[in-house]
Amino acid sequence: MDTSVFESYESEVRSYCRHFPTVFTKAKGAYFYDEDGRKYIDFFCGAGAVNYGHNNPEIKQKLIDYLNSDGVMHALDMYTVPKREFIATFEEKVLQPRGLEYKIQFPGPTGTNANEAALKLARKYTGRQNVFAFMGAFHGMTLGSLALTTDKGSRKGAGVPLNNVTFIPAPYMFPELDTIAYMQRLLDDDHSGIEKPAAVFLETIQAEGGIHVFSVEFLQALREFCTKNEILMVVDDVQVGCCRSGTFFSFERAGIQPDIVTMSKSIGGYGLPLAVTLIKPSIDVWTPGEHNGTFRGNQLAFVAAKGGLEYMLSHKVEEQVQKKSALIKEFLEKEVISQDSRLQLRGIGMIWGVEFENIPIVGLADRVIEQCFSHGLIIEGAGRKNSVVKLMPPLVISEEDLLAGMQIIKQSVQEVLATI
């Protein structure tokens, strides 16, 4: 298998390919295939970008039909049929049934673009510069989003100071700390040295931070805190939205409404680049063209995104996720976590993590990931020191394939633990 072209000419910044050293040729459903004809179960899911599976046939046919019609492929933010149909479907089928009212902004096509737009708008709307974010957060790799992100490796790459963010201990870090009272003290104490923020940014489930699920009680209290203090609540649903948590939006379980919501990844329906920033109408104070980008509003992605929403509804994907979530939890508790009392399990919906941090040997999770790959499973790591093995399969994976993938995890954990 020839990887010399990549190794000779591609930048050293490449990362995932170092974990999965093969050349892939095909992907279908929950599987990848490489040049040697080997098949791999996918528990990585394009970092959450292909929730409806690789090359989903129903969505693919809509793309083929649109391409064959010579439909518009690039239109910046001009009016087009695919854009109209996506907006109408999203409003009528997703937002209105949930009692949510948002204007839709199309920034550049990635998650960090959506968060950059939210960050700029929050500061413009409130007139404040500072923002609060939580330790363990990942919001993107461009400078504004990176300022909200906490891992040292990512921040080091900025090369400049990352300012105007106050990091708050995540609620799981110090169980004895009342995080809401702590933030209120920062605002009320004239010696805190902390400026009142424009917004609080959060992932309701910290994915890259190690699969930490913020409790319903905390999310509700945070909503009350933001309302009381006239601070915007911004939920980053880039990775854990689109039914990943068991409901379309990850915050639905708490019965709250954020002021701004950011989405990308699987909102593109087929792995195509698309991002949205959802804004309460009263906050939409942009002037025309004040935040733009050449590839805002990817036309082909609009077609796929509408197809993805239709597929999600017609195939009752939320119900599928809730059912499979129980299956994942039961298997991991009985077959994986039980192998060593120091292992921990966290998760919700179809995003779960097996934590190895309490075993004082560096790199155990990485070794499990390598073993999984050798047995035909693609899976990634997360968390502090990459100590969490992160399960994130396509939402539509069959129960048979889901169990087969988890059997590989079980086997790989056994093999690694046997060496220590």
C-alpha cells in the first residue's frame, strides 16, 4: 500500500491518518474499505459528520438528481431553491415542533465558522468583550473559537495571545463547587478582576473534553443565570447535535432555549460542508454583509441537509438512538468496564467514552485504539491526555454491526490490560 505521496508532500499537520495508516477507497453505511480490500467498522463517524451513515442511498439519490439537473452550485448568499427548501424544512419540521424560534445565519461551512459568527454577534449585541467558557471545551481552531478552547496543544498553535475569555471550572471538575454561585460571585465581587461577559459558551456534552455530560439541573441553572444577568447563552451543538444525544438538539433534555445555537458536521446531511448559527430574532442585529464568506450556503449541502432532515424524520432516528444507547451502555458496563475497577464509563445517546485515566500508565487508551484498528474497528480518543476511548458510530448503524464493533473494543481492552 503506497502512502509515500502523503508522507512526502502533505503537511506534518495531518493527524487522523497517523492513527489509521491505510489508504481508504470506499465507505458505505457503517463501513470503510481500504486498498487491500479490508473492511473496517466505523465508530468515528467523520468526527460526527456522517450521522446518517456513509453514502446514505436516500440522500445520495437527491444529490445525483440535483447534479443531473444542472442546479446552481455556488451562489454565496443569493436566493436559490435548495436554500429555500432547506430553510422551510428546518423551520417547519425541526424548530416549530419544538417551540423554538430562531433566525438562521449561514456562515462559512465549518463548525468554527459558526462559533466565530456567534462570538462576534454576542459581542456586537451586548457591547462587551469578555466571554465565559468551560474548562474542557473545544469550540474550533480559528482564533476566536480557539480562544474558547482549552487544550494546550491546540492553543499553542495560535502563536498569539488568546484573550477576552474567562475559563470556568466545568461542573464535573470540583463536585463540591457550586459553579453557578462561583460565576455569580465573579460578577458581583468588585474585586474579582473579571469583566461581565457577553456570553457563556458551552457544549452540553463535552466531546473532545472526554465525553462529559452536563446535567439537566446544571443546564437549567445556567439558563437562569444567563437570563438573570443579561448574558447570552450560546450552545455549541456542532458535534453532539443532529440526534447524537438522543434528541435533535442536545439541550432539549433540559427544556431550555439557548440564545444562540451553532451547528455543523451532520447538519450537512451527507458529510458535505455546511454550518448554521441559529439566533433568537431579537439578537439578530447584523448589518448586511457584516459577517460573510465566499462559501456560506453550500448549495449541494443544502440539498443533502434537507435530505438528511427528511431521512431523520421518516426513519425515526431519535428513537433509534435512544434504543441503541441502552444497548451500548449495557454492553460496555458488563463486558468492558467490568474488566478493571479503575475504568470509568460516561456518555449519552450514541456518544460514549471509556476512561483510562485512573490507571497510572501513560498511553493505554491510545494502545486500545491501535488494537481496535488492527482488528478492523476505527475509533478515536478524547479527553485529558487522550485517555478516553470515544465511541461515536453512525446513528443508523445496525445492532449487529454495533455489537460487532463493541466486541472488538472488549477484545482490545482485554489484550491491552493483559500487558500491564
